[in-house]
Amino acid sequence: MTLEERANEQAWKEHCADRQTGNGEKTSVTAHIDLARPEDAEVIAAMVGELLQEIMSAVSEKAFNFHHHDTEARARAWLIDGSYLVLLARQGGAAVGFLALYQSYALYTEGAYGTIPEFYVRPSYRSRGTGTALIEEAKKVGQARGWRRLEVTTPPLPQFERTLAFYQRHGFHISGGRKLKVLL
């Protein structure tokens, strides 16, 4: 199924008030979750910048080099070639959050799986069900693509305990290890 066909599926239609979450609580959200298109690259890049700034403020370290123009160009190119899928949450026509996905492969996962490299909800829209709606859609995408799991990384720091708790409420569990990098 092409990305365009997927965008037309009912799964991308409006999420209405009083949806039931995976942990039994009710959310009060009227968020429209759409598959992002290349023309959404600018707003996605803006929210990536907000996400990175929030992380750097929390850890008091300039951990990322963010350049809006370059990030927008990468997002646009990856959305066009299909290597990067973004679920975009809108409320009242305004972009309020996004969740990015890409397909990964590892022998230990027994097949293809999804990785969430970026996930962000603007602060004034948090605790309103937008994050839950995005996670639930990501799970549907993964199931439709035959992925065996979704993986996400969150820093093992006290500043991110709320983030960890959010993921755990939605069925994620700690699978070990720490994310490391080396620049090339």
C-alpha cells in the first residue's frame, strides 16, 4: 500500500472526544491525525527545533546542532522518498504535535520493526490526549506494515521520568541498554 493510499484510510481520520486509551482512562481530544506530506516539512522542522531546545534546556547542555533550513530539507526529502513517515496532529488547523517513524531491521527482533526517532507535542497541548492519539496511530501503522515492535529511546535521567512513565502507560517497557553515538 502506498503512502498516499494509507493517507486516505479511515485510520487517518479525526480522533474524537472520549476515546478509550490502552490503560482504561478517557481522553478528551479532538485531534486530527494525518500522514504528513512534503509541504508539512516546515512545521515539522519547527517542532523538531522546539523538541531539541526543550531537551537541551532540561539537560543544561548543547547536545544538538539544529539548523532549521537543513532539517526542513531533510524532512521534505525523506517524506518524498518514503523513508521517513510522520504522523501530524492538528487541532483547529494548527499543528500541535508529531510522531516520526522509520522501518528498522535487526535479527534480534525477528523481523522488521518501527523506530520512533522524534515524538513531540507542544507544551500547551500536553495531557489532553494528543500524545496518546499519536502513539495509538503509530501502533496501527506498525501492525499494518507487519512490524513486530516499536522502539523508542528516552534519556535515563530524572528530567525525563514523566516521558518514561508516558511510554510505559502505553505498553512500552525498558528493554535494556543505553543509546550511544559516535560522530563520523
